[in-house]
Amino acid sequence: MRVIIVGAGPVGLYLGCLLRKHGVDCTILERRVARSTHSRSIGIHPPALRRLHALGVADALIDRGIRVARGQGFAEGRPLGVLSFEALPPPFPFVLAVPQHVTESVLEALFESLGEPVRRGIDVTALEQSDSYVNIDGEQADWVIACDGRRSTVRDLLGIPFDGASYDEHYVMGDFPDTTVFGEDAAIYLHREGVVECFPLPGRTRRWVARVANPSDAKEDSQLQSMLSKAVARRTGEELPLDACSMVSAFTAERFEAERFVVGRAALAGDPPHVISPIGGQGMNLGWMDADWLAEWFANGASPAALSHYERVRKKSFRKAARRSELNMFVGRPGRLYPIRRLFARLILSQPFQARFARLFTMDSL
């Protein structure tokens, strides 16, 4: 059996490693010649860490990341409480904060140790199928798995509609030297103007994320840095060192879902079948769940009849995760309902509900 994976992001690389571990002949095609160091996905949740441990790469990632075992909550500058992950099941009672390019490099090293390297600089342009094989740009395989991002070329070649919309939720994020007193804790600030979140990263760096009005007029990085700095200063009292910013970008939260996850001998995994709001850090972890299902399916003989179950199971998981991300965004919105959101946040951080919400926010119950 031969499988072609299109896309060498974290989901494609993870799936490739799993397949080679199962003895499946697997090739990864990637359009980019070099890996991007502009990381959006930085959070690896405990369920994913358990799977990465089984794959043999969790320790390498933990050594290069930050173990976030607590999140501190504030409202209008006053402490709300602390959400602790320490009661989660061992051995990973924390969220690992590690830049996406580091995650990709660790997975790619494992993938290459098991066979041929990723084939880079390949832009997929054609896909044809029969009952017994799939042909992608003249290269034949038994199956093709699309892990090529939200603007998936493979999904377009398969003619699969990708339905959804953007929320009226706009954010600016940036990485700065960590000048806070939080150490390895995350922090969330509720404010009448919108939420601010910050997360520790390796190298004494901290990622700041602020909800803002639509930043579409900001054309330069310096304008985004200024927008983020002003929001953080007004809502938290922290002053960001603008001259030391290592990354800044803006994004709008979205929710999109492919009409089908499987067509013939082609399946979608990661962002091609579903795009979710990055607030809550579920997207990459959700894609790894797709890969787990597919790897197990290949290991059990890759029966075409069983593949229909993949679409049902993964759509259900995606919709549950999407509702959680909407809950995360609800808590951080400005406006007239701010006092209710503040009360809800205080409830989340209260002792009777902490364990339940810790499992909810770390995807443990997914």
C-alpha cells in the first residue's frame, strides 16, 4: 500500500510518522521550499502530548517548550482567580507552549529517520482517481490525504465545497521579551474594551493576543505593534518593548467546514476539512485527532467501507470543538454583557468548577 500526503505542516508530518511506524509506504509532498518560522499554533494539549509520547517525540518537544500548568485571570486589573491544570491525569498535567516550527522540525526529523525526506517545492496541480488508485500529478498511489492548509488545493481539485464564515472577532498578536512576573503561567485579562491573553514561550518570550476593532487599515507591522501595545497598556498596565518585537500579525476568527471529508480514495485532515477559531488553541490538536483516526484505519487494512465512519466521527468532534472556541470568544468580548462575562469567568475559576473547565479548555474530554 502506498499513501501520498500533501502538506508538511504539523498534521501531515504527524500522520506521515504514524504511517511509517505502521509500516505503510508514505510520501509527503510540500509546496514550500523551506519551513516557515512564523508560528501561530503554539499550544499542545495533554491528549496530544500522550499521543506524541507514544510516537516517541514528546520528550524532545517538552525539552524545547514551556509547561503551562496554570492560567491567572484578571478583570479590570483585579485578580479573578487561577485555573490550574495540575489535577489533570498524569503524566502531562499541563499545556505545552512551543513554537509551531519547532514542533514541525521534531516531527520532520522523525519522519526522515524512518525513510525518504519530505519532497519540497512540489505544487500539486492535478488529481485523478479510479476504483483502485489515485493519480496525483502523474504519481500513483493507493490513497491521498490532503493536509495542505485551509486553502487546500487538493480539496479544490476534488470539488468539495468549503462552507463557513468569519466571526466579527478580530485580534492582533505579537511576541515580545517577557517582562511580566508570571513566569511559566498564562494570563487572561477581561476588560470592557475586549480580552487580552498572554502565554510564555521559550527564550523568555511571551506571546500577547488582544481583541481589537477590525485592524484591516493597519498595513505595516509597526501599525499592528502600536495597536497591540496600546491595547495591552490600557487593559493590563503592561508596557510592551516595541523595539524588541520578534513577530506581529492580525487575524479574524473563522469557522469553515468541508461538505465532505472523503471522496473516493482521497481524504482531508487538519485545516482542509475544518477551520476553527484559534482562540483556545484547538486547531492543530484537532488535526492530530484526524490523523490518529486515519493511521489506525490504515493499520487495520484501510477498508473503503469503514472510511465513511471517519467523516461522521470527525465532523462531530469538530463541531464540539467549534462550540468550545465560541465559548472562549464569548468570555472575552466587550460590550453591554461584559458584567455577565466577568461573572462567568469568576465561576470558571471557582473551586467547584475548576476541574471540569480545566478538562474543557485542554481538550481532555474530546
